[in-house]
Amino acid sequence: MKAELKSRTKLLSAAAAAIVFLFVQQAVSQTEEITVIRKELQSEVQAGRYEQAVKVSERLIAKLEATYPEPNEQHVAAYTNHGMIQQSMGQHASSITTLRKAMELASVVPSVKIERRLEIMRLLASGYDRSGDSKSARDAYLKAVDFADKHGLGKSAEAFQAIVGIANAFARENNFDEAHGYYLKALRLSFSLFEIGSEGRNRLSISRLCLVPKNSRNRRLLEEYDALAKELSENENKEKNVVHGKAISLGRPSYPSAALNDRRTGTVYVSVSVDEKGNVKDAVAVCSPRPFWKVSEDAALRSKFEPTTVNGIPIPVKGVLTFNFLVQ
């Protein structure tokens, strides 16, 4: 009897071990499959195939939810990335739903870092902004900045983007006094966060140029901003031994015949990327009358600059060229 009981106990132990082994093996298999999907998603995004990427992203989310019923950091990251892909495709309304889900999950997963939560908040605000819901965008940007300040992230790149977002939202509402305060705050941050001629600084310049009209009512605000920009730039030039490249030659755009016949006028701002040798490698017209875009971009590409240097080393920079079209 004892021998039979001992034999049964061994069989049960062996069966239990087999079940545990199979469970572990299945868990490993699921993890490997998730890794494969992630690599596929990364490949599609890097190749710019966003339509395919969003389908792979949906598969990843479904697999994660099937494998891990309880929310964790992987779910939050997957929904966040899915929202970013949707924004890259112009699906801003859909991205809002996705990023709200990411926020909801982040609130119940204690291990999600504060930086990740701020990133989601800023992306959600951007979704509202791009979908045309300016009020929700402004409120979401404000919430993100308050969150950043409260958690010691007020001087982060994510906070900077949210501050620019608030400033732009107020400027679109013609509330230039409120916008001005945030533009000044963003300007100060841009010099502490970003290198000379960076994308961050360039984005701030373009936003303000496009949204704050240069009329007499806003002259004081414009002068105050320009004075601070000059002061910060001069301090930076001394600290880092910066020599800004001057224009050797600036392309002159031809006046489009249709615009000339209609006596159309306008100012065109062209965002340019200048390489280490001073050549304009990329030019994109922004927030300007469309008939003047092509000729302005072509003129910008024909422009040539002395190299901008830091401690004698040439660096690539970004900037804005302005072209005015006036009928004599």
C-alpha cells in the first residue's frame, strides 16, 4: 500500500512538473512572439510605411492584452506608440482615443515613469491641436505644463513643447498678452535645452512669426521678445565662442506672374537647414501665401552662407529666411 502511494505521489509530482514546464515554455513562446512583432513594427516605422505600421501596432496591442491580462508598462508603451503612428498618418481624432487609453493605463500602473506620463499628456494635447480642437488643446497643454512643474520636469524638452503649444493656442485666439508670457518662457528654455540652430529653437521662431502679427498693437510684445532673444544669444556667443555665419549671397525670388497681375502681396517665411559648409540643403515655406511658396523655396536653396562655428568647429544650423513680395 505504501509502495503504491509512493508511486502515485511520484506520478503526480512528475505531472505537476510537466504542467509547469509547459506553462513556462508557452510564456517564453509568447514573449518571443511579442519581440518579433516589436521588431517588425520598428522596421515599418523606420521605413515610413505607416499604413502597415498601424496594423502591426494593433497586432502588438492585441497580443499584449492576450498575454498579460493585467495592465503593465508594455501596454502603456504600445498604446503611446500607436497614438504617435496615428498622428504621423494624420489620424488625429483616432490618436486622441488611443492616447486617452494610454493615459488611463498609466494612471493604474505605478511603475510608469513620470517622463512617460508627461510625454503622453503632451502627445494628447498635440492630437487635439492638429484635429482643430483648440480649446481642448490649450487645456491639455496647460495640464501638461502644470504636471511637469509639479514633478520637477518644468525644464524638460517635453515641457518646452507643451509651453510652445500653449503659446500658439493663445495666439490663435488673438490673446497675445497670454501668448507672449509663454513665448518668453519657451525662449528662455530653448537656450538652456537646445543647441544653436536646433529644431527646437527653429520651431519656436516659426510659431511666433506665423501667429503673432507685426502690427502696432503688438509692437511692445515683439520688442520685448526680440530684446530677450538678443541678450540670450549674446551671452551664448560669449560662453561658447559662437560665430554665426553671415549671408554670402541670398537668392532673389521672381514675382509669380499670376500674383503680379492680381497685385497680390505677402511675406513668406522659409525654414532652412544649412550644412557645415554654409550650403542650404533644405527649404520649406511656412504659414505664407501659397502662390509665393515655390519661388521662395527656390530662392532659399540658391542662398549661400559662411559656416556657423562653435569654438572654431563648423556646425549645421536651422533658421528662417524672410521674403517680402510688394507691388511697386
